[in-house]
Amino acid sequence: MPDRQHARVHALRDIQLFASHTPHVTLSESALACIAEVVTPRAYPAETLVVVEGELCEAAYFIIAGNVEVYRMSLQGRQQVLARLGPGQAFNTVPLFQGDGRNHASVIARTDVTLYALLREDFQHALYSCPDLALVILRDFADRLTHLTDLVEDLALRSVRGRLARFLLQQADGTAIAQKWTQDEMAAYLGTVRDMIGRSLRALTDERMIRLDRGRIVLLDRAALEAEAQN
């Protein structure tokens, strides 16, 4: 196997989509080699649009390095963040199977990113050539459906304050959130507006569930936040 293809196979093994520990849906070495032959490395600087919502879907993408954000934008300019993805994750696999073949969401590079692009024709050919790839993709679709179902549940059944409490618990590393989030970013992620996030943060602070410490959010009462996350 040429050195370049060997390096690509090695990188593809780290993609979560291909690295399942469930034997009957793990991608075979021959399938990995087949994909490695046709993927194209692409690099994008931070803040570059990788995929634009509504445009024809060109390829599926696998993140080798860096982070991207997947979002949709309303006609009024309001943004809803669907996911933040990093190394080992994939995006834009679903539109390749649909009749109109248009991107469901936009994807922007939040850091410098390196991706492997798998063009539509090569993706479809790989599915026919490697049946185990079809099982892997079905599992990926099931995971994405679960994620979107959880997102709809949050937006429809939980208050902004409840969604924020759940978000803080999910983002916390121990008792604090290491990654800095602006209120605008939290609003886009939680499907609301900045003012609502600001009011909810102040309320949680006043009730001593959290503390704001130089831009960092410290969790003071996890039990109270967990109860709030159900509302």
C-alpha cells in the first residue's frame, strides 16, 4: 500500500463513524482502503464556510483536525446551532441520499480545519462496493435522528432556563466550564436570543446555582441545576 494511502487509512480509523466497537457494524480494512483511495484532503482557515445551506451537496466530510459548527439560519437572520463537531466526526452524509441533494445546513470552520472530502459519486460507488459501509451509514443516520429528536424535545418541551441548565451541565468539566462561550453563542446553540440567556444566567447566579468568574462559569449546585434542566 503506498505511503499516502496508508496514512489516509490510518486517519480514517480515527473517524468515529468507522471506528465502532460493535463488530457487526465495524468497517472492514478493505472498505477503509477503498475509501482512502478516493477521499480528497481539504484545508479551510478559521471562519471559512465549508458548506452552505440550500446549495447542492457536493460531498460528505470527515474531520481530521480542527472544529466546525453546523447551523441553520432563518429568513429573519436568527441562527440555530445544530452541532459543534471536532476531530473524528463526520458531516453532510444525509443529503447525498436525497432526491434534491441540497445541503440541510451551513457548516463553518471555527478553527483551521483539515477534512477528507468524499464526493457524491465516489460515496455512492463505495456503498455498492462495500456493503459493510451501508451498515455503518445506517448506524450514523440512527445517531443523527436521536440527536435531532433530543434537540426538538429541548426546544419544544423545556424553558430557556431549563435548556440553559442542561447545557451548562453538559459543557462542564468537573465544576467549571473551561471553554468560553459568549451569550450570543449560547443563544444560537439553545434556540433563543441573547437577552434571554443574560436574564437566565443572572437568575441562576442570584439563586447560587452558578458563579460567573472572569468569563468562566462555575457550577455551585449541580443537584439544583439537574432539577432545573427538567423544566
